[in-house]
Amino acid sequence: MKRDYYEILGVERGAGADGLKRAYRQLAHQYHPDKNPDDPDAEARFKEASEAYAVLSDPEKRQVYDRLGHAGISGGGDPFAGFDPFSNFGDLFNEFFGGDLFGRRQRGGAQRGADLRYDLEVDFSVAAQGGEETLRIPRYEACETCSGTGGERETCPACQGQGSVQLQQGFFRISRTCDRCQGLGQSLRRACGECRGHGRVETVQKRTIRIPEGVDTGTRLRLQGEGEAGLRGGPAGDLYVVLLVRDHPIFEREGSDLLCELPVSIAQAALGGQVEVPTIDGKTELEIRAGTQTNELIRLRGMGMPRIGGGPRGDQLVRIFVEVPTRLNDEQRELLERFAELAGDEVSPRRRGFLDKLRDVFE
């Protein structure tokens, strides 16, 4: 039985988009297969979290899931949706007799290759500025020796090249796919020595891809035709690269906005002036006013993350943290004591107001 998606991510059912993203990012970092090569359960947990985030981060899918659970997501919400009695009746005969009730020939022709998923962890700087990453992709490729045919072929003697054989079941005359050639009309006379008749070989391909600026954890990039090779000349599938952005030591991301904490000294906070602040574009000068307090926010417009596909950049929010010195020499202590003596309550209006309220409560 599948676990509840909210339980997997460890969030409440009313969690917002940012809460879902934070929960998924934490789990993705914790269980990423590259970080847990010796843990056989890590990959399963990683895929479970990715599936849960893919559904809950999509408003339409989340609405269906909240109403119908896993059955709604898997297409089982309405047992009569899309019901076609004639096609199902034919399917019953396919199941029991292995053929087609109405004699339609089923040929195992060209088949599209499977889509592949590649989980790629990238640095925060790549997400902010874009860049290139080289992938090593294990996949099936068409065999070059036999051009994907599997070897030398001949007309199938069982079906005489028709791809199907006729069977009589009571008063029903049924056509079923030829077991020998799997509906191709041709059977293998001599298997290719390279692919042993499969038409495909296992390879590891290197591909360099471009990461656009502004991507985030969960962003999915599609590389058309870079999946597994098709069977019997069918087209290749696609490759989906799912990104996991590493945390930054300074910045926290909220959508396209960035948040960082800037420590300032008591003197800087009291007197104001120019301070240096980091941004994703480098360092810049920031003017803080005299009397700045801890947790005050200063907004740097247009200095946040780029947006995928263009548009204005987000903002950077700088949260001030006033550092109180923990080690004072004798001269510094003397100066601070003198400052406190001269200042009294005049420079501490918040503290004075708090004490006034305290007296009102307890007196």
C-alpha cells in the first residue's frame, strides 16, 4: 500500500508551496543516491519523495489527490470513466485466446524507446547564473553492427510473413499475433554477434547540457530523443533531467527572492553608515540608518534570483543582526560603562516602554 504523500514529505495537508519545497529539498538532500551509495533504501526513499512533491506541487494534481487519494492520481477515481463495452469485450478475447475477436492483425512493429530520468545535483551558483553540466547516461542504443535489426532475417515460416495466424475457437474465428516472429512477419535466421539478436546494446553516453538561470529544486528539463533507443527502428524516448539545487551557506531562497543575515556591530547599528553586503552578483555597499535594530529588513530590489524564461529578477532581503561583544578589554568596558552612565534611558526607548508596561501589570 502506498504511503500518503503528505506523510512522505512530513508536512500538514494545508502546507503551502514554499513549505512543500523546503520539505522536498531536505529529503532530496538526505536520500540522494549519490550521497548514500551503500544504502539500498536511499534511492527508493528519494524516488518516493520526488513522486510526492511532483503531485503536491501541481495545483490540479494536488486537488485530485486531496479528493480521491492515490486512486485519483492513477486514473482510478471513476471506475466507469472512459468505459467502452465493445473494446473491453475484445480485450477479454485477447486475454483468453491471445488474439483479436474481429480478425484484426496485430503486428509487433516499431516501438518507441523508454523515457529516462536523470537526477542531477547542481550548485547554487549554477541555478543563479546558468551553466553547463556533463551527464553520463546509461541507456540502450541501437546496435551499429546490425543497424538495430538483431541480425539476418527471413520470412517467418509460421505465419508466412503475415505477422498473425488464424485460429478457430468454436464458432469464433480468431486472429492472433504470431508467437514465432512477434507480429513482425520476419523471424531471425542468424542472430547478430554484437547484440545477440536484441537489436540494442547497453552503453554509457556523455551529454553536456545547458542549465538555464533561475532553476530551482524540482525543475525538470526535457531532452528530446535522448532516452533509450526504440525497438525495431522505433524512435528514441526522451530524457528528463530533474534538478536538485544545493543549499547556499549564506542565502536562503523563497521563490525568486533571496534572504541573507547581515551581522553589524553595536556602533554600526547605533551610528548608521555604509556596510558591505554579499549578493549573488558580488559584494555591494548598503546604507543602514542610525538606530537600526536586530531583525530589521532592508530590501535590495532586483538583486534576487533570475526567473526562468526571463522577466524581472526577484529581490534580496537583508536581515540585520546586531552583534553584542562577548569579550571586552578594560578600556572597552570602561567606555561602555561611561556610555551607559551618560545615556540612561534616553537611548533605549523600547526598553523604557517595556518597563513601563511591566509596572502597570504588577503594581
